[in-house]
Amino acid sequence: MNTNLFASRHIGVRPDELREMLDSIDAESIGQLIFETIPNDIQLDRELNLPPALNEYEFANHIQLLAQKNKIYKSYIGLGYHEAIVPAVIQRNVLENPGWYTAYTPYQAEIAQGRLEALLNFQTMISDLTQMELANASLLDEATAAAEAMSLLFAVRSKAKKKAKANKFFVSNEVLPQTLALLQTRSTPIDIEIVIGNHEEFDFSEGFFGALVQYPGKTGKVFDYENFTKKAIENEIKVAVGADIMSLVKLEAPGNWGVDVVYGTTQRFGIPLGYGGPHAAYFATKEDYKRNIPGRIIGVTRDLDGNRSLRMALQTREQHIKRDRATSNICTAQVLLAVMSSFYGVFHGPKGLQNIANQIHQKAVSLANELEKLGVYQENELYFDTISLKTDATKIEKIALQKEVNFYYPDQETVSISINETTSIEDINKIISIFAEALTIENKKLESLLPGIIETTNLSRKTEFLNHEVFNSFHSETALMRYIKKLERKDLALNHSMISLGSCTMKLNAASEMLPLSNPQWGNIHPYVPVNQAAGYHEMLSELEDYLTEITGFSATSLQPNSGAQGEYAGLMVIKAYHEANGNTHRNICLVPSSAHGTNPASAVMAGMKVVVVKATDKGNIDVDDLRSKAEKYSDNLAALMVTYPSTHGVFESSIKEITNLIHQHGGQVYMDGANMNAQVGLTSPGKIGADVCHLNLHKTFAIPHGGGGPGVGPICVAEQLVPFLPSNPLIKTGGENAISAISAAPWGSALVCLISYAYIRMLGAEGLKSSTEYAILNANYIKARLANYYPTLYSGERGRAAHEMIIDCRDFKKNGIEVKDIAKRLIDYGFHAPTVSFPVAGTMMIEPTESEGKAELDRFCDAMIAIREEIKECTKDQSENLLTNAPHTQAMLTKDEWSFPYSRKQAAYPLAFVEENKFWPSTRRVDEAYGDRNLMCTCAPIEDYITE
Ligand SMILES: *Cc1c(COP(=O)(O)O)cnc(C)c1O
């Protein structure tokens, strides 16, 4: 084994362990295992055509050279993106810390209290700043949040509006262009009509169910929407406000006017621009709409001992995403970025934020004043950070580019300038000098700042915010560093042990893949700079597109979608556009197997399709007879089949070619959900099985860390006939010739984290990628073999092999009074995160080890599972106190003076020898899910709750 190769660091199993592992699964070689796993008619007959693997050192040099091709200008473009300062203490302790970035979505609350607390802080911060009752823990981007607001308002429209069949949605012409594009994309398939106009002339007529306005407007003008909202309420029209989060520090909160939704981005709260993302959007609404809020909400509950603890509220809903009754398909969001923004709020606190916002505002005011002296007038009566100037924009642009400065030019007579946290007085003087040069006049230097102008108006913020202790306690670096560590210690991430969440592919997120993210030459680029300034990005992004196209066996790739589910939506919209271009507007039936992930039917509904469910056989495969009869029945209107391959049951179905052919015969297109791509790379491909489009989860297969539930990247790869329809962007040209409108705000989605997948592919090369897939399959089959005598595997392929994951059946233990979730909680005592619980089959666990785990860790996990199986034998229905139902066991309960359980403390805490060496202590006992949902509370408790003692 060449230890100089990255593959030997990425793949966990050592060469000397291979023989023993192969013996235990009864295979001669890896080749034989793969032969028995993947149907022969779909195996690739050639190596992937990819550049040769670079080792880690070579890659670091390569990516540094590429970074230098990006030109870092000062950007004052605004439009929802502002350069921000990432506090170093947050960069080092969160963004660069695997304890934070490798965690998963907090499904197991007892080992996720740290990130749950950070997210509760995020919600509290958003609720406070917007003055709304309920905020979620982040969405994909601001434009997506606006689209989610539109569909929420449609879902909660009044009875009268329903009766009147009101389907019009008013959108202010002050809205950000990318938001408008997304609203247009999302409204059409669900029959909402967008009407764009000046909100001051809006007539509030009967046909409208909702309205959306921007605060401040796209070129900085601040409007008072209080009267607008009042009239809207009188006319039963619901209102959403897109609000700039920094401006809310100084401007009165929209919640005080009685609006229904406030949304926006938290990018400028300490997140790098990253050429468009990832950043966390926020979404805040009324308590009344808690059942309709998209994404995740963190709620307060209690544990078995009655102590306060946190969990994802209304969690069952989140796992099923309401399938075809869904109004949203948000699953992966932007958790890591939300966590970073929440720490930004904690670090600065209300006073620090006021300082920052005041500086920004005063600089904007002072700049406007100086430019006025030069005879350049500013149009916004009231503004926070953005001024809009009437002047010769072409001339200004030329000089600005020479001086490495970017402004926004809405038209040839307008220059819009947004001031941000990083803007210094020197920068202001440079801006002034650009105008002076254009006008060929001398300018004086600005030396001190003028007072703000918001303070003199009735929109000046009077409502207090961030009074809670957590936002007033950690303002020194030492204090924040320790607070971050305190939370980190409560969470089990990949730097502690294997996380075998099936369908989630929790593989290594290598340090060498992550390092470039910290480089400002990747971080400090606004998504709407002229593309020639981002040459390094474009080289990297187009290479990555090509690699993914090659890996999937298709013709082209779009990196725009920010999650797998957003990729599903994008892919289905592309299919829809293709049918429409062929004159088949009536094709709207989407076949979805019963075992599909909840996002599949949800995405289909959002794309305006009708979901028809296809049955599964008792072996877990698609019931081909049922598929055939449904394809025939709906032949005239068939739009697509959505199929996950290998299936969510962890099996390579051998009839896949027959299935894809059948759909094509009936005029449909095949959408492949690529969540399980980790079982395909280098061995087979979506193109090979006859699919037409797939999304990839770069945050599963291609090494982007899960970040506690995001960021994600869900590119779509398409066959030739679909290439013309790949999505565009309103500001920067991307996508195909007949592109569908934008799927997400930024032209290349979350460009910054695409570096990770680029690194992954460059360092593994064709051979390393293929080996990774092979070892992923080997590891799953090894676990299957080791657990065979203890837990029945639910499904296997024709020759008895699992793919890269496998399902074990735990339903039989009910007779011992044990539920599958008890096993999940008991695994915590052994130091493991549970596999995926009850998906896709209730009462089962889906285990996916990935290629990054070595034999020793696989064995520890299997030993734990086997020991638990022995413990289950001792459990009976009428003995409610046992090792499993009491799990997880906390340090607090074990160190109490009294011990009344029918097993020893040692059995509880140190059931196997290896646990003693690497004990993970859960910070809370089992959380009470039902109590939390009954008493929904989604912000930090008010300060009074703490003073009572
Ligand atoms: C993870 C997953 C998705 C959704 O991807 P997100 O990035 O979370 O939106 C869809 N389908 C399957 C099978 C998955 O495992």
C-alpha cells in the first residue's frame, strides 16, 4: 500500500485486514464480492476518465495556485450579500473543528445537546430581531426562504380566500432579483400567479392571498410597511417581509406591524461570501403556523428526570416531510452556518451588534454626504447601508474596476453602493476618489463620521433584543472559546466514533479537503462579481461539473441546488420543461415507489406533478408488475419515475434496466435519487442503468461534511436531451439554452464547499474512487455477516449481498418490551451514534459504515450490537427498568448515592472493555418528545425564568 496516496488515508481498512474480512463474508476477492453485488448488465466496462490522483501535499499546492486566480476586489454590490468578518474564535473552533462540522442532524437528541443549544440561540436571535413568535433553525438561502414564505402563506390563507380561489401573490418591485426569479420558478407549478408592482399602488383586491415586500428595498431604500400591513390584514392578505438582518439592529422590527412571515439571510452575521454560499437563511413566523413552518425547529422539553433538554420539535413530521401532502421538501438545511451566525450573535451581543450596525450606517451616511458635496445625489430618502446614486454608471464602473472595486449598476444611470462591516474610512475615501476622478474634480478626505439618520425617524428601533443571558456572557475570546467547547463536548461527531446512519454516508471529511475553505481568496468573493474576477472558481467549478458528469455517465451538470431535495426539485422541473418543449404539457404523473425518501413525493408535488405510489415486493424491490400496470394506465400522462438506486433497502435491484426501459416506452423520464451513489461510483452509473437525470448529495458521497444538518450541495446531472433546460440565474448567465429559471439564489449554489468535493475527486482519482465504493460495499457486507446470527437482515440482493448499507429487523424484540429506539439509545452508552431508525421500514435500523471505517471500529460497533442483543434477551415486557429502556445513562444518575436499578452501574456505563478507554457521556437522559410537542417552546427561556431561584 502506497501511504503517499490519499486513498490510503481515506479508506479505513488496512491491507492486512482484507483477507480476514473477505473470509468472513465468504468471498475470494473484492472482485468476486462486487460481481455478486452489482447486476452484471450494468457494471461499467471501463475506468472513469479522471485526472490522476494528487497526494495531499500536491493538492494543497494545486489549490493554492488556483486560489490566486481569483481577484479579490472590494465589493459593495449588496443584493443580500455583504462581506463579513468571521470572528477568528468562531472560525477556528467551529468552522475548522470536526467536533462541529462532522456531526449529523440531531436525530439523537441526547448526544446533540450542544448544537441544539446553538440552534436554539439562533432561533432566539431571529425571533428577537424580527419580533416574531417562532423561528426555524435555518433554510437554504434567502430566495428559497421567500419561496417557502409564499407557499406557507398560500397554505394558511383564510377560508374566504380559499372560497374566492385567491391565487395571486403580490411581489414588490423592490424585491431582490434572485428572490423574484425563485418566486417565479416556484409559483408556476403550483398555480400561484405572481403580480409584481409598487407596493404603494397595490389595491389589496380579492384575488390576492398574500404579498411580499423587501426591507430595505433592493437598492437600499427603507419603506415603512406598517400601513401596508394594516390594509393587508383588513383584506385578509397575508404579508411576508424579506428583511436584512443587520438593518434590524437599527430599524423597527416587522413583527411589530403584525406581518405573517419575516425571512432573510444571516450571511452577514459572520459567514464568508464564498462566491454565493453556503449561508443560513432565516424564517420566522407566527405560532399559529407552527405546523406549516418549513425546515426544522428546535424545541425545549424535559428528560426522564424532568431536567430541561432540547430536541427537534415535531420531529416525526420532519422525517416524513409529509410526503405528497407536503408544501416544502426542506431536509438538509444550513446548520453549520446557522451555528456560526448564532455564535456571532453570542460573541457580539446586543451592544456589539449595535456598534457594528451604527458604524455601517454612519459610514453610509457620511459617504452620501461627501458625494453630495461632489454634486452626486443619492436617491433613498431613508436608508441603512445602501445608497443609490444617479450618475454616469458606465464611467464609474470603468474607474472602479481599475481600482479593484465593485459596485452594483442596476442601469446605466444608477450606481448602488452597500457598506458592510469590513468597510473602513480608508475604503470610503477610495470610493469618494472614484467619483471625484470620474467628475475630474478634487475631493477632500473624510476624517470623521456623521451621526446616523435612522435615529431621527419613527422607524428607529425601540424594541430591545438579545436580552437573554447567553447573549450577554461570552464577549471575551476565552469566554466564547470555552462556551463553544462546552457545547461541543455534549455532541457525538465523527471525531469520536463511527456514525453509521444509513442513507447518509457519514464518511471521512478530510482535513486536506477542508483547509481551502479558510482561505480568503476563496471566501471573499461576492456571487455577482464579473465572472473574470472568479477565474479560479470557474476553473474549479467547471472541472467538478465535468467529473460529476463523467461519474454519472451523463452529458452535463448543474451545481446550483443547495441540497439533495432541492436537486430533486430541479431535476423534476427540468423534466417538466423537456415535456413542455415537446408539446407534452399534459404529462404530469410521477411514479414514486413506496419505499422512497419523503423528499421524493414532496419534490414532485412542488413541481406540480401528481404522485402515484408504486408498490414494493416483500423482498423490498419495486413491484415490476405494479409498475407496469401503472405505467400503462397513466401512459398518456406519464412524466417521470423517481427511483433510488441502489434502493433505500440497500439492494441493487436486478430488474433496474427493465424498469427504466418500461418508463421510456411510455414516454416518461427516469429520475434517479442519487443519495446512494456511494455504492455506484466507478462500478456502475445512473447513465448505465438508463436514468435520464439524477441529483448527487455532495454532502454524502463526495465528502462535504454534514455540519450538523447542512450545508449540502445537490447538483443535478442530466442526459443529453435535458441539457438545454439546466437552471439559470437572473444576474449571471448559467445553465442551458432553454434554461428553467433559478432553483437557488446564487448562480453556482454553495460554490465555496464545492472545493471539498473537488479535492475529494482530485486526491482519489479514478482508482481511489472505485476502491472507495468497493470498500464501502465490503464494510456493509462485513457487518451483515458479523450480525447475521443476532439480527436478521431484512433484504439482500439475489446472491445474498447487501449494497453499501443494510437493514436489520428489530421488530421481533417487541415481545421483550424493546423498541428499536431503545437499541438506538443503548448504543449511546457504548459510545456510538445509532444507525438510521425506522427508515425506510418502521421498527428497523439501516446501517451504512462507509469506506472510511477500519476493521477495528467495525468490530467495536458489531461487538456493541451483539452485546445489546444479549441484553435484550434479559428484558421482559413486565420489567420496565432495564438497560435498554433506561438508556442512555448519564454521569449524574450513575454517581448518585442511591442506585435502585436491577443491574450494576458498571453494566450501565462500561458494558465492554473498549468503552472504558473512550467513554462518551450523554449530557441528558432520554428526552420526552411528546411533552416538547405539547408545550412547544422554541426560544431560550425569558430571563425571568432564571431569576426565580
Ligand atoms: C438524504 C436523502 C435525500 C435528501 O437529501 P437532502 O440533501 O437532505 O435534501 C433524498 N433521498 C434520499 C434517499 C436520501 O437519503
